[in-house]
Amino acid sequence: MAKTKQISVTTTPTAITVLSVCKSVTVSELQSNASWPTVDFQVYAPTATDDLEYRTKGLSKVFSTQGRAFFKPGDVVGYIALPSGGPTTFLQYEE
């Protein structure tokens, strides 16, 4: 069964930590935020010091096992941050 949680995201990289056994984790700005979509965001993977991937507001980022077995609870799949402003709320969706 899919698992979700809300994440507060700021300009400091926030770890995306897996909650359940899953094959993918999707993060995106919570669509119930006022005036959604509101922010662009940055993705760092697998560590917070890796080169960033810039994502335009309204898009999501999928972290996938890419054919490996599964992510397990406690695994950090990557990090997200805002280029400026914030904080805002994101949704983490695992399946």
C-alpha cells in the first residue's frame, strides 16, 4: 500500500527518508498550497553535496530503485531544497 508524508522544505537541503519498503519515492509541492504551483526546487542525489538537478515549479521528482530490489525504511534517497524563499510544504509519496 502507498505511503505518504508531508515535508517542510527550505533553502537548506532536506533529506528524503523512506518510510516503507518501496520501489519509488515521488516528491512534489503539495497541491493544496495556496496559489500552487509556487516554487522551483533543487534535487541532490544521492547526497546533499552532489550536483543539483533544478526542477521547475509544478513538476515532481521520482527517486527509483532502477531495477534493484527495494528501498527500505530509513534509506535516504536524496535531498530537496528551495533556491530561495520558503518554507513550503512538499508531499512524499512511496509506492
